[in-house]
Amino acid sequence: MHDVRLACRSLLATPIVSIAAALSLALGMGANTAIFSLVSSVMLRTLPVADPQRLAIVTSGASANREWSYAIWDELRRRAQEFDGAIAWAMRRFNLAQRGEVLVAEGVLVSGDFFTVLGVPPLLGRTFTPADDTRGGGPDGAVAVISYAFWQRHFGGAANAIGAPLAVEGKPFTVVGVTPPDFFGTEVGRWFDVAVPIGTEPIMRGRVTALDQPANFWLNVMVRLKPGRSLNEATAALRGAQPQIRAAAMPPGATANQQAGFMRDPFALTEAAAGLSGLRRQYERPLLTLLVVAALVLLVACANIANLLLARASARRHELSVRLALGAPHWRLARQLFVESLVLAGAGAAAGLLFAHWGSRMLVAQLSTAASAGGPVALDLSIDGHVLAFTAAMTMATALLFGTAPAFRAARVAPIDALKEYRGAANGAGIASGLVVVQVALSLVLVVAAGLFVRTFIRLAATPLGFDEDRVLVANINSTRSTAPQETRLALYQRIADAVAAVPGIARASGSLVTPVSGSNWAFPLDVAGAPPLSDGDRNTQVNFVSPGWFATYGMTIVAGRDFDVRDGAGAPPVAIVNETFAARFFPGRSAIGGVVAFPAAANASAHAPRTIVGVTSDAVYRSLRDPQRPAMYEPLAQNDWPFPLAGIALSVRSTSGSPMRLTRSVAAAITAVDPNLAFSFRPLADQINASLSQERLLAILSGFFGGLAMLLAGLGLYGITAHAVSQRRIEIGIRMALGAAPAGIVRLVLSRVSLLVTAGVIVGAGVSLGLARFVASLLYGLDPR
């Protein structure tokens, strides 16, 4: 403690240097802690359940698919004796509004023993039992368990929430329990609000239920291993039951080849202590890249502070030599200087934690913008053991990085120096110069990285879309609650489009299954009569169902043939429109009009009739701005002949002028007038496209900030060493000027050394930048890092 008190007193004696160093550290360490807290939340933390290390997710050994049909889940749970329990779930967005515009709640359909197998007790009331997970509801009817956050938000934390009614998708449910505050579910990044049993899914969807669709893969399945049983042993036991499970769950209509492939595809178990996370798959590489970038900034800050402390140690050389002359050992002086560095690093870490608290939440808000279509991102950003250990290790590492050189200098002080008038020396100048070279090199690396990420963002933002996104509003309509017979739903969607198109201020309105740049993707390898031989990958074609006028709504051009119209209704000859890439690939050197397209014999497409091409449209972005242009085929929405019904459509609305959001009330009224039981939500197409760039925007903004900060620190470091060198040589400079040296010559003398340091830093930084560019190549777009 004595050393700490002396260190604090010494640092307060030079407040400007100490505050500048602490602020530099706070920015560098805060940035690292903020990004690492996200890494910890998304990638390192285990689920807040009992004994999470014994959890495993069931996947496909061939395709790594992790979603299963209800039929497969039903067979798996019958064989749960191989494990300490098995659970299934599916994330959904529930509508809690009675009608009209959606009141969204993050929902999850779960098996009856979901909470029991996970070891999550209720905070209030009870959780589900297997008896609740039956069609039509259990003994207490349709029941729901709500999260702690939803309980506070929706019920004000009142105890009488237990037994309260809750309308889920317009159907009455009863709240029977509240989960603990720290339980968010099994998918990291998505907190549930309302959980309902899987068996109640038919209550919400009506006659058409996923429980009766063996070809609909929608459930995640997780098992708890028996104590002492390895993952390999459990996988072997599961595969032993595979023939019976798959035979009982075979999708109807599958061909002989498909049946053989279905039976052959092996089950696999993957460790799931950290749960599942789409956010983890999407942002793992960007977050690790940003962590490396932030670490480089901290290295620049450490080099800068090391130079400051070296200059400070030089100024204290007389004091240190006096203490040596009075009997203090060298190690005692070195320890004192290192404790000063440790105190400085501790102060920076404490301030950095405050910065990280704000910065990590800002980053989560940015991630939520990207995921707004699938629900806001919810992460536990509380300080846990991982973050504390990281911060402590970072504090020690930074103290070593910038404190070692000054401590080493102190150990080389001689007692005789106390008798000399000390004006500085050249010893140590090599260390300081080397640190400046390191600063310049790392700064160049960070600026190059920022340039690559900014350029990637600019290129993606400027990517030709092939359609006009201005003044387009997307209304996502869910018809689950509609009382209209399923066979009339396609006609219902067309009546909605016609009603909305008649609203004043709207130029066009048309429906589709997929909207551009939404992340949704339907793709199949198509068979085209007379096409050249192509691989399945080359035949893979993106498919969409659209209503007449959809191309005009998006400003796309029909370059050959015709658009869909009233001739292309249900029962009419099946037709299709393809894009220019499709026409060029399948019909090289000839017209695609009149060509015949057929789907391969697949379980979900066996009834899909061949189609005649009646038009060719201009190319346009389909799923993502990063995707290369692929073949695309559009089919009339009215001719949808897939064996599963559509739960809704995306209605695209183009306004005549101004923001389309001003028309939401009029559009809502028109939709409700056609069918008051429909649920819908609105989003401008421009927002959808903007959200698709969130990863690139995040990298561009943060790397640009870090690059600018590193350049500033390097500039300060260069200024500091130059000023210190000039002060050490002022007698020499005075003599030179007395002997007739011109001021310009003195400036050249000083700048020559500066130029040498900068040149050395640029050469080193250029080499490191080449390696960094290859490391981040997968995050770039339209740039060759070689």
C-alpha cells in the first residue's frame, strides 16, 4: 500500500501527463471491454440452466440441419429413455392484438417438459407439464408461461398475473407461470416473452397445422445427456434408433431416391452448453475482427504512454539517483515505477468499464437494427467472470507493456548521477524511437483496415439494385386468423392488393411471397427443356410468387414477352417470368419465351406443374446485396400449387409522392375492410435495405473511429518524441546557429529524424497490412486484398 500511495502522489504531481495517459487507456481499454462483453455474451456464456454442459442439440450429420418435423420429434421423445430428457422448441413472433396492426411479442412453442429438463423453476406459479402439451390444450386448457421482463412490462409485476387471460394470435390462453429474471430461453440474442406448448399450435393456426406436415422441418430438438455419458456414446445410441425414427416420420410423396437419402442421413449431437444463436453465426467473425482492431488501438496507446513515461522518467533521473545514493536498491526504484504504471492502468480500466457499459449497449442497438425483422437483439451485458478476467488480464498486460521500459531505465540509473547536472542523454532514445515506429506501423494497419471496411460499405450501398426502392412500403400480412377457407386465400390476397391500390396517394400495390433484400430465399435446381447440361449448383434458381403489377411496383422492366395479368389465374396454364441471367444461362443465344421449366421430383414440389415462360424481366437483387446475380423465376401468386398453404403475403405499396409511412393508416383501413381478422405490420423497403447493411456499417464506423484514434495517438507520440529530442539537443542547436546554421537547416535536421521514423513505420505497417487484408477478406466486398 505504501508503494500505491507513493505512486498516486507521484502521478498527481504531473496531472496533465497522468490525465492524458489515463484517457488514452480509458478509450483503448473501454473499446476492448465493450467488444469483449459482446463476444462473451454471444459466444462464451453458458445457458442460465442447470448443468448446461450436459446439453446437446440434435443435428443432421450430412447437412448440419438442426430443424426437424413434428413427426421426427414425436418419435425422438418416445425414445427419451436414452437421455435424461429431450425437449423441442420453435421461436415465433406472436401477435397479442385482437385485430388490425400487430402487437408483437417474442414467442416460443415448447414441449411440455421444456422447463423441467432445463432445470428452470418458476418464479411465480408453475411451468408446463407433459399434460399441457396436447392438441387443444391440457386439463387447464390453453396455457402460457411468460418471462420476467414481459411480466413486468405487461402486468406491472402483479401477482394476479397468474390466471390472467392472454390473447395469443386471437385465441384465449391462461397465464400459469413466470420464469426467473435471468432465463431468456435457449437461443442467445433472442429473449422470449410468451411460451406456449407445441400442442396448442393448432389452436392458433386452425385446421392447417405444422403438426400434420411431415415435410415441414421447424422444431429444434435438444437432449440432456445422462451423467457420465459422453457425446459420442449418446450419438451412437441415437443412431441405433435412427431406422425406426426415420421410417415412422417419412414425408409422404417422397421418391425412392429421396426415401433412401432420408433414411441414410445420420443423426448427430452437438454440444449446446452455450445454446443456439443465429447472431453467433452471423457476427462471430466481425466481432473477433473488431476485437483484434481494438487490441491494436490499445497497443498504440500503450506505446504512446510508454514514451510519455520514458520522458517522465528522464526528468526524474536526478531524483532517482539521489534515492540510490541514499541506499535505495535498484529493484526498489523499478518496482515503484512499475506500481505507478499499474495504478495508471487500473485507473484506465475503471474508466474503461464505464465507457464499455455505454459502448456495448450502443453496439447491441446497432445489432437490433439489423435483426428488427426477426425481433430485437437481447443480450445479457452484465459483468461476469469472463469480462472481469479479461479486464484484469488486460490491465496487467498494459501495465507491463508501457511500464517495463521506464522501470528498466530506472534500474540503470547510477548514484554518481546525483552529483551531475543532468540535462538528458541519448540512452533510451532508441527505445522511444522504436515505440514511435510501432505506433506508426499499427496506425497504418488500422487505417488500411478502416479503408477496406469503409470502401466495402460504400460499394455495397452503391450496388445497383435493379429496382426502385424509393416510396415503397412493405406490409407483411398474416392470415392465420382469417376465417376465409384456405382454398380462397389466394383470391383474398388479390382483393387486398386491389383494395390498397385504390387508396388515394398510392400508385401501385401488389403481393409476393418474398420481398427483395429481406434475407428470405427460395431456391431450387430447375429442369429446363433444351437447356445445356448444367450442374445442380448452376441450375439452382431463386423462386418467388408475385401478383400482377409487382414488377411495375418495383420499377423493374419486362425486357421480353409480357407481365402477368388476369389470364394467369388459378386453373389457367402454368406460366413463369424469368430474369435475364436465367435466360442467358438456360437459353444461350436464343429466346427464352416459350421455354418450359419444371421442378425436380422433390418431396415438397412433386405436385408442382411445369411452366411455360411468357416473359423476361431485368435482373434485380433478390436475397442480399452481397449475392452475385443468380437465375430467378417468378410465378403468379394465383397459381401457387405447392402442397402447403401460405400463412400470409408481403404486400408492396408504392406511394405517388413523399414518405410511404404516412399512408399506413389508410392502408391498414383498406386491409381491415377486406378481412378484419388479418394481422399486419409495416416497414419501408428503404429501412429493410438499410438494415441489411448493418454489419458492414458497424465495421466501417468502428474501424474508422479506431483508425482515427490510432492516428491521433501516433501523431501525439511523434510530436512528443520530437519535442523531447529538440529539448535534449537545444545546446547543440544553439551552437550550430551561432556558427551560422540557417533556421531552415535546423528544421531539416529535426525533420530528417522524424521522416526516418515515419518511413520505417510505414514499411513495417505496409507488410502487416497485407496479412490483415487477407484475414478480413471474407468480410470485404468488391475488393481484392492481394
